[in-house]
Amino acid sequence: MAYSETKVVLGGLAHIPIIIGFFYLIRRQYSFGAMLRNGKNTLSDQIKAAAPAKAAAPAKAAAPAKAAATAKKPHSDVPVNTYKPKAPFVGTVTENYSVLKDGAIGKVQHITFDLSGADPEFKYVEGQSCGILAAGEDAKGKPHRPRLYSIASTRYGDNFSGNTLSLCVRQLQYEKDGETINGVCSTYLCNLSPGDKVKISGPVGKEMLLPEEEDSNIIMLATGTGIAPMRAYLRRMFEPTEIEKHQWNFRGKAWLFMGAPKTANLLYDADFEHYKSKFPENLKYTKAISREQKNTQGGRMYIQDRVLEYAEQIFTMIENPKTHIYLCGLKGMEPGIDEAMTTAASAKGLDWAELRPKLRKEGRWHAETY
Ligand code: FAD
Ligand code: A2P
């Protein structure tokens, strides 16, 4: 064999280990992808095994990555911004009633708008919000900027006709220099009468959407009007006419934690109690009534105190990859919830600071506070 031919053969032989190595890596990645698809590893397994998972990460296989890129993104067909604030839809108020009982604090109204005649149609799904443009002008003589409100009805609306939208609005009121200040948009909304015309933009938001799987588990943490999206979820899950209307038959576990200052302030309480009595296997409903109940330290009972009380059950649910958590209402509750989750997680040997971003990345942690 000539010297040049020997060089070619030896060069070819030298590539064999590289080729074998390449096929080995591809094989490893396929089995890793299959493991994820089968969902065999629980959340705590995944977290505890974070180090080996990181080690495997650089060898990303081309085939599973391509498959993920071509798969339809969840909720990609959910409408957003059909009506922009500059060109809003003008809806008509059909009803506006108080959702508080005698002796409650403040003013909270359930307000429904007729959306019929919208072209294009004003379609939305549970968990979205809309913008409201209050009539009148601000101090600079400009139209009021839109305020966002979570939609409290399902896509079929309270009357199941598919062309209404409902909100749950607390009138903002506070004292300043001995004077009572009324919030612009919330006061406008709370004082509307049937027949009034209202500029509505949206729908907006995909943060609070429900998963499509019927066997998902849904943990809901709400304070005050943060109940609005939860009302929509619970109607979708448990309201008989809703169930007849759609093909989504919820079979998972739902657990609502609701925070209110007084029993009279519990919003939609009778509906939720009714759902609980009809579906005791599927719905739990836990209340934190801050000015009537005390936490273990003798302070006001907040939903984070309830989270601590039921930490074991909550984290057992969270370990199931089918569980989603929704948080809505006062911005101020977020640090308290975080603290409670940290304590509850550590009792299970988990680190909430690691777990929370992981749940978020997986699309299982949904928060909208204001
Ligand atoms: P404004 O006239 O805009 O007054 C608000 C301003 O008053 C504040 O920015 C602050 O500067 C000042 N202020 C407020 N409180 C005090 C105080 N104690 N002391 C001094 N100054 C104060 N609200 C609902 O009722 N229901 C909902 O479902 C809902 N969903 C929402 C969803 C999202 C995604 C967001 C972002 C907000 C949501 N809100 C909801 C809140 C809503 O958008 C408005 O912020 C709220 O109604 C107040 O608007 P306003 O026009 O009445 O008040
Ligand atoms: P409180 O006002 O007694 O301190 P609403 O919007 O109807 O007022 O209800 C909000 C509920 O959330 C109330 O029970 C309120 O209690 C409670 N709350 C207030 N601050 C927090 C907080 N930081 N964390 C959790 N809940 C809170």
C-alpha cells in the first residue's frame, strides 16, 4: 500500500470512535426525551435529580427539539386584542348588582355586558381580562386610560348565550387629607345601570388560562375580587348547563382558597358551596375570613395561613405534574404566599425558590395580582 493510501485508511479508522460516540449521544437523548414524555419522574424526583439532569442537558438531540418546535403551542388559538383601546367595542350593560351581603365592607358589584353585534365577534376564554375605558376625561382633559378587569364569566357568559361578559368590581375608595377619594374607573363601573353603553377593549392575557386536560388539578388562591377568574373556572367545571354546552368534562381535583374580610364579603359563596355539595370528590373550598378568624399567632387569618395549615396536601398535589396553581387578587398577598410556600415546601424536603420558577416554566404557576 502506498504511503498516501495508508494515510487515508488510518485517517478513516481514527473517525470510528467519534462516529460511535455521536450515535451513543443521540440514543441517550432519545431515551431521556421518552422519559419526559412518559412523565415517569415526579416533581420532587426531578428537583432532587437536578444535577444529573443538568449534566445531560448539553447533548440536546435534534429530533425531539424539532418535534417540539412543530407541535402547536398550547392556547395558540386563544383570541387577544380583538378590540384595541383606540378602537374599543361598545357594549351594553344588562345587569349590575351587589355581590355583598348585609354588614359587608365596601362595595363590590357583578356587572354584565351584552357583546352582541360585535364584528369581529368579541370572543374570550376563562382567565382572560378586558380593558374598560371610563366615560369622561382625566385632569389633563384627555380620555381616561383603560383599566384592566378579570373576566368573571365563562366563554358562554352567565346566560350561556355566548355573547355576554361579566366582571366583579370593587369600588376603590380611600381617605386622603380627610377627604374620600373614589377610584375613577371602578366607581364608573359600579354606578352603571342597565342600558348604559361602555367602551370595552380586549380580551387580553394568557397567564391565567386553564389547562386543556380534563384530569388536571387546579389549586386557586384568591383574595377579594381576585375571585373573578376563579368564578369562571368553577362555572366551567361544575355548572350543569356549562357542562352540557361544552365537551370539556373536568375530572380532576379543584381546591379554592378564598380570602375575605368578613363572611358577608365572601363573593359567590352560595354558588361555590352548591358546587361543593354536588361534587364533593372534585371540589374543596377553604375560606380565610381575616376579620372574623384568627391564625395560629392570634393575627388576622389570611389565605397564606390556610396554605400552611394544608401544606402537606397542597404539596402532595403539586408533586403531580397535572396540578396547576392560580393566584389572583391583592399584590400584597404575594410575599405572604411565598413565605408560606417556602415553609410548606421545606417540610417536604423541597426548595420553593427553585420550585417556583420551575413550575412557572412548566406553565403550572399562574399569578395575576394588582
Ligand atoms: P384610580 O382612579 O386609577 O386610582 C388608583 C390610584 O389611586 C392608584 O394608582 C394609587 O395611585 C391611588 N391609590 C389607591 N389606593 C390608595 C390609597 N389607599 N391611598 C392613597 N392612594 C391610593 N379590579 C377589580 O375590582 N376587579 C377585577 O377583577 C380586577 N382585575 C384586574 C386584573 C388585572 C390584570 C389588573 C392589572 C387589575 C385588575 N383590577 C381589578 C384593578 C383595576 O384595574 C383598577 O386598578 C381598579 O379598579 C382601580 O381603578 P380606578 O380607576 O377605580 O382607580
Ligand atoms: P384585611 O383587609 O382584613 O387585612 P377585600 O378585597 O374584599 O378587602 O378582601 C381582601 C382580603 O385579603 C381581606 O380579607 C384582606 O384582609 C386580605 N389581605 C389583606 N392583606 C393581605 C395580605 N398581605 N396577604 C393576604 N391577604 C391579605
